[in-house]
Amino acid sequence: MSTKKTDRFWEIDVARGIAVIIMIAYHIIYDLNFFGIISLSRYKGMFLLSAYPFASVFLLLVGVSLTISYARAHAVMTRQQLAWKFLKRGLFIFGLGMLVTLATWAYLGHGYVVFGVLHCIGLSILLAYPVLRYRIPVLILGVAVILLGIGLRMFTVDFPWLLWLGFVPAAFSSVDYVPLLPYFGIVLLGVFVGNTIYAGGLRQFTLTERSTAPVRGLSYIGRHSLIIYFLHEPLIVGLILLLR
């Protein structure tokens, strides 16, 4: 059990690092397919196996990390400082998502990112803040959000205004679509997990510390996942265009 509230948990960084690597591999294949260098169906096989489960792992870890950050900040900040901390974080990540929207709209046109993973994470931080100290109520709410989101996938609508929530128009397509329903539910499940096994910002189980080269490498990637996510796609596309 970790006894220091300033400790980073290497297992979380490693899990996030693995998810980032798989995400990059998925986007490399997606971009090669997009530019016609290879030909694969986006909706089956490796694409389907890569995209949704590991995006879900990434969002689950967002919820876990939020609870750790909240528990540690709560001990040293006032209520106003704490709220401002999470407000700034959520708006910053959502703002990065809007930059992705602008860039993909200018580059792709049809299929640009309207509400992708960064939008979802940013808004999820804002929405999750009031319930970060709860456990069972968050679990119930998370399951309900996921089930509601799955149910919405059975329907289409004739308006685009609730795309961010999970109401999808019939002709809609996007290279990255992560609506709040059901994905905010996965973040909430992460909050439940965090408040269960990292209660109070401390590891509630015994785990041997690892300092091998693979662990250090994956931990580094996990600690810098946001900047890697934001920069990797322009780099991949640029390299493909250069090699062509």
C-alpha cells in the first residue's frame, strides 16, 4: 500500500502508455487506409478490435486519475481553488479538442472531428467534478449512462445539435467520434475504480515497484499522453505525405 500522497502510480502510467501505443498503431493503419496505401475495412477486424476497447481503457484511466488528483488536491486547496483547478483542466483539454476540430475541418472537410476523444475528456472532467468523492452512486450513474448510450445507437435523428451527447444523424460520419453517451459512463466507472483501489489518493493494495526499461518507457509515454495524442496525428500524416 502506498503511503505517500505525492507518489505516481507506475501501473497507471504503464497502462496509459500501452493504450497510447495501440492508439498510435490504429491511427497509422487508419491513415494508410485513408490515403489509399492499404485497403482495409474500418468497421471490422483489426480496426474494430483496436479502436473502441482501447479508447474505453483510456477513458477509464481518466476517471481513475481524476479521483487521485481530487483526493490529493482536496487536502491542500480550498473549495474554490479545487473547483478552479478542474475547471481550467477541463476547458483546456476541450479547447485542444476544438483545435482538432478546426484542423480536421480545414484538412478533411467531410468526416472532420466534431466531438472526439479530447472533447469528451474535457467535458467529462467538468461533469465528473461534483461526484468525484462518491463511489457506489457513481457506479450506478456510470452504468446507466453506458446503457443509455448503447440504446441511442439503435436510433438516428434528423438534426445535428445533440451530436456531442450521442444523438447521431443518419448521414453523419467522422474520423473520431466519442460522444458523452456512453463514453462519459466509462469515465464514471473509472471514478468508481479510483475511489475503490486508490481511495484518498493512496494505493489500497500491495504492488512491487518496477524500474525496468520497458516500464520506464511506457511510464514516460503514459505521463505525456496528452501531448502525444495532440501531436501524433499531424506527424503521422506529414510523414505519409513526405514518403509519398
